[in-house]
Amino acid sequence: MATTKTDLSTTAAGIADLLNGVKNMDDYQSLMKDLFKRVAERALAAEMTQHLGYDKQCCHR
């Protein structure tokens, strides 16, 4: 799996954009829940690819 260098200024700008939509605690909790879900899904997908040799893109026939 190839790694790419992330531009931290772009990442910081993206985070700032996400936080601009947060107006109250419910918005914050919803954002954190969504972010946690996305990170967990990516981590599990990477683990499937790296450790088990399963690549979701190559196995759909």
C-alpha cells in the first residue's frame, strides 16, 4: 500500500471547515461520531488489505 504525504495546511483547513458547522454540543457529538466511524472503517479496511491480503477493489467480480 502506497503512502502519500499529507499537506498539513490542507488538513488544518479541512478541520476548520468541519468545525465551522458546529454550533452546539449536539453538532459536536455528531461530528465526532462520524469522524470516529470513518477512521475505524479505514483502519479496518487497511488491516484487511495489509494483514490478510484482502483488497476490496480486486475481489468484486
